[in-house]
Amino acid sequence: MSDEQPQGELTLRTMAMPADTNAAGDIFGGWVLSQMDLAGGIAAGQRAAGRVVTIAVDKMKFIRPVHVGDVLCVYSRVGRVGTSSMEIILEAWALRHRFGHREKVTQATFTMVAVDEDGRPRPVPKEQPIAGA
């Protein structure tokens, strides 16, 4: 077992259910990817203080399978921030069987763009917005 710890802020937790499995009985990778996209959108939306869209997923690496009953925990941190885009670094960890040991199962870098109400890119605020403001 690794001594590695999650990097970033816990952004999303959800339980893997039987309906989310592939033909082999493991949780479908697309389901995990969608949970990471949700977490990335939350983190980017907070940093951008508004609406964001996903434009790229880079360096997606599936490390271990996720099983039915595992709690998927997605951690996020903001990397590079450009004029309208942000790099969001995501790690997904599984709590085995809801309460067992924790293992990193997936990691990826998502690029998100801040957009206005018409869906056009808009500047990301220079300063980190105050949480809860």
C-alpha cells in the first residue's frame, strides 16, 4: 500500500453503483471521467467566478479499477491560469467498499474556459475569489 496522499481539495464524493459497470463488472471508465469533469467544473467555476466549459482532457491515466460499492473521491487543484482558460489537475481516489483503504484510481489534467452568458470566452478574474462570497 502506498503512502501517497491526495493532492488538492476534496471536490466531489459519490458511490459507484451496479448500473455504472462495464461488461467485466468494473465501473465504466466513462463514468469515472464524467465524475472528474463534474469536479473540474466545480473547481474551475469557483476560480472563474462563473460559468465554465471543458475544452480538453490531457494526460488521463487509469491506474486501478473502481468497483461497485467504492466511494469515488475526486480532488482538484487549479494549475495554470491564462486569460480565459484554466488548467485543473484532478485525482480520483476510491474508498474501497465505502470504508476500506484508499487508493488512487485515476488522474488527469482538464482545461476549462470561462465563458459569458452567450458561451463566448471571458477573462478569468486575476485574483482568487473569496470562498462563499
